[in-house]
Amino acid sequence: QVQLVESGGGLVQAGGSLRLSCAASGNIASINVMGWHRQAPGKQRELVAIIIRGGITNYADSVKGRFTISRDGAKNTVYLQMNSLKPEDTAVYCCHTDTTWGQGTQVTDSS
């Protein structure tokens, strides 16, 4: 089994930046994909970004050029660097692997 612990959410003004972290533990060797989804109030959950073993990344069109996903293998941690945040980025962001979902961390526009 894999366990995930997310951190880094909070209040941020439009145009600001935040970095989310997701630390994985447990059966690390089983992880092929790590990523982030988000769910805004009243909206469906949507993919934000994923990173596949080997470093291939994929992003939602709405965040391309603003968000960057990266993985530190030594720390078993995946990061989501979010720049130029917009009010519509307000959501609960959940880290996930092939088989496991985190609890989520809230990102809120404070403008």
C-alpha cells in the first residue's frame, strides 16, 4: 500500500504562487504515476497535472505555462509549483498515484 501526505495549500492572492507537496510512503516501488487533481465547489473533479515514471508530464490546458509538476525520487515527493494563480484555481487539490488518493489540500483565492 501507498500512503500520501499533502501540504502547501492556503490563501493566495491572484497572481501569486504556491507550491504543493505530496510525500509518498509505503510500497513506493509500485508507483508509476503521481499527479494532482482538483475539485472546485459545484464542479467536477479535473486533472491538473501528472508525472509518469521516467519524467513524462501532462497538464490540463487551463494550467499549462503556469503550473509545473516535478518529482524528487530521493524524497518520494511530488511537487506542484503554481504560479500566476487565478481565482478559478480555487479548489481542493488532491495528490494521487496509480492506486491511492490523498486527503486533499485547499487552495483559495484571497483577492
